[in-house]
Amino acid sequence: MDKIYSQKDNCYIITPSGYLDLYNIPEIQETMADLKGTDVVIECDDLRYMDSAVIRFFARFADILRETGNRLIFVNLKDYMKGIVNMVGLTDKFVFEYTGEDRA
């Protein structure tokens, strides 16, 4: 997972690709360990799958960000993955944004 700081938007941008599941959580934790006190944007254009363990991890991380007035923002999350987030009842933890590209 790549991580860059956007000076313009005052946030960190994370760009995962492929599949995120229980086995990726240590890598995700390492990538996001020092990202408190700013908004965190997850660019989902190349993300193909995210399981419920990763969604729960992101929900806990979103709670930590919220304590400092920051947000976890998913950009271009595919509809079927948003359905998984909805199914586990965590849609209120995140911000979802779309750039107008295909969401299927």
C-alpha cells in the first residue's frame, strides 16, 4: 500500500490494490500507524476486495481519527464493497466520495 501526504488537501492518501483481508491487516496497521491528527483518504480505484476483518479495522481507525476531528474517507469504493460495509452495519463510520467514474 502506497502512502503519500497531500499538502494541498492536508491529508494522507493511501492507495491499496488487489485484495485486503485478514492476512493484510499487519501491513495496513504498519502503513497507518502514524496517521493520527489528519484526514485519511483511501483511494479505492485499484482495490478489488475488502473483507469484514479489514472493514472492522478501518472502523476502529475511523473512531481514533474522529476523536481528533478527522475522518476516514473512501474514494471510489465499489458498490459491492460498500454493500459489505453496509451488511456489517458500519456505513456511519466512514465518508464515501466518488469522482464520477464507474462504481460497479
